[in-house]
Amino acid sequence: MSSLAQIEAFLPVSFTITTSGQPTPEQFADIASAGYSLVINLATPASTDWNPEENSIVENLGMEYIGIPIDWDNPTLSDFDELAAKLNKNPERKIWVHCAKNMRVSAMMYLYHRLHRGYTEVSARRYLEQIWQPNQIWQNFIDAVMELHGE
């Protein structure tokens, strides 16, 4: 897994889910070789290092690709719900979730861990804060989703 650790903002969060910033085409080959079968990309075409060929690169390596482009300045509840549904639908698969810098992903995974996996605030925040301290937009989004779910 040492080659995987070279991927920007690499963060394994469970036996089946790893998150990161944008992998290079060569790093997707390492991801496939490590047994991952699903790549979920939360970045948008406006994101840093966006790769318009990512879908075909991932699929040519035998993995499934899902794009859930999340507007950096306007994350939505439907974005979170779509990601959570994909993760819940594939509990046994090794899944790689990334965006440009692992910031979108880490915030969404914080919510996923709290609302779908029953993590405590401290446990869920530990993963989030290894990547960043959410800015005001993202902290407001996290707070609104948690409040909506009665947390």
C-alpha cells in the first residue's frame, strides 16, 4: 500500500473505503492493483487537476466509475444523499472516494460516518481534521445536515 500512500491527501477510513485528493492516471493503476473496484469522484470540471479522461481511465482498468460533482461553494443535501446511497449499496466492495484535495470527501465522509455508521462526533471528526478544518461554507453545510437529521 506504500504506493497508494503517495496519492495526495491519502486517508484510509475503513477496510473497504479509502479517500484522497486527485489521483494521477498512473495512480489509478495502483488503486486497481490494490483491489479497489469502485471509484467515486466528487470533484467538478472546475476543480484542481480535473482529468476529463478519468471515467475511461478507471473503466479501462476494470473498475466502476461514478461521478458526483459537488460544487465547492454550494454543497447540497442531495449530493450527500447520493454519495451515502452509493456507499450503502456497495458495503462489501473496496471503494476509493476522491475529489481534488480530499476536502469535499472528508466533509461528506464525516456526515456519512455520523449519520449512517453511528460514529461519535469525536471519531468522525478525527478523520475530517486529518485533512482540514472546514471553512464557513462547509461547516454551515455540515451543521445544517446534522440538524436536519436531528443530531
